[in-house]
Amino acid sequence: MKSSQKVYVKYIKRFFDFTVSIIAICVLFPVFLLVAVLVRVKLGKPVIFTQSRPGLNEKIFKLYKFRTMTNKKDSKGELLSDEARLTKFGKKLRATSLDELPELFNILKGEMSLVGPRPLLVEYITLYNEEQKKRHNVRPGLTGWAQVNGRNCLGWDERFKKDIQYVHKISFLFDCKILLYTVKAVLKKEGISSDSSETMEDFKGNG
């Protein structure tokens, strides 16, 4: 990463993230309340879904999202597949990206950024090759270069390629470009599901 990029990431980008997240939380507070009530009525407790995810330099943090799935289990007491637990209401939340709103608090805390590679599962860390690990050289984002270029429709190789491209090209103008593309993608509801699943297929490694 160039010295100019390091200055941007450490000072300007973090200030921008902090400021925008505070403003967004205040402005969208009525939306937070409405979605929280709907999730409580439609899906029950807990309203907020939390999960450990790797962030900058693979430091683990708790990701916050509104719940979109039920807790339905099979006869053995194990959770059913994502497709079986994802409700019609949950699909609508995902389609509008409203389930992602609580991540603004992750951004406020400095665990995430507005723009960056999406935080994936902790168990994927040991499956990455050296190039793919570079996605953790920056804070994970609410949106990212992969998200505006196909989101869940991208295969893993292409998704990681976009993530690494972002790490190398990171800049204020690039972030602004991605944020503008994100608005377009959300309005058009692009890339919500992959071709074979309601969510992204599990990453199995590079073998």
C-alpha cells in the first residue's frame, strides 16, 4: 500500500466512516425502530443477529445484523438449511439491504468501514491462500467492490479477485464510486442470491 493510501486509510477514511455512521444512525433511527418491531413480530427474539467475523488483520469482532431467518431445527435439534429458515419477510429485508443497518454500529466502533471487502466467516481464514488473505489488510465494509459487481452472483474466485483489487486501488474517489454504485445496486435489487442458492454458497477452499 502506497504512503498516500496509508494516510487516507488511517485518517481521512476513518474520519469519514465515523462521521457518516453517526449521521446515518441518527437520521435512520425511525427506520431502525420500525424494522426492529417487524423482526420481533415476524421472527421473534432475538431481533439482532450477531456472529463472529474477521476484520482488519484478521482481528475477530461481533457483526450486527437484523435477523432474517427463523430458528427452525430438524428432529436431531440441528438448524435447518439457510433456504429452509429464510422467510418471505427475511427475503424482503435482504432485498432492500435493511438487514445490514445495524452494521453502522460496527462502523462507528471502528470494526468496519463503509467500503471494503465484506466480512466473511471465521472458519474461512484457514482456507485462504496468501493472495486471498490480503483482503484483511483493510477494514471490512458495509459494501464493497465485489458487491457492486455481482454480489452473491459472483463465484468465489471472482469475488476474491475484486476484494484484492480494492485493497490495491483504495482511495477516496474509489470509495465514492463504490458508494454510488451501491445505491444503484440496492435500488435495482441486484445480486441478492447466487444462481443455486438463496445465499452465497460456502467457500470450500482452493483445492
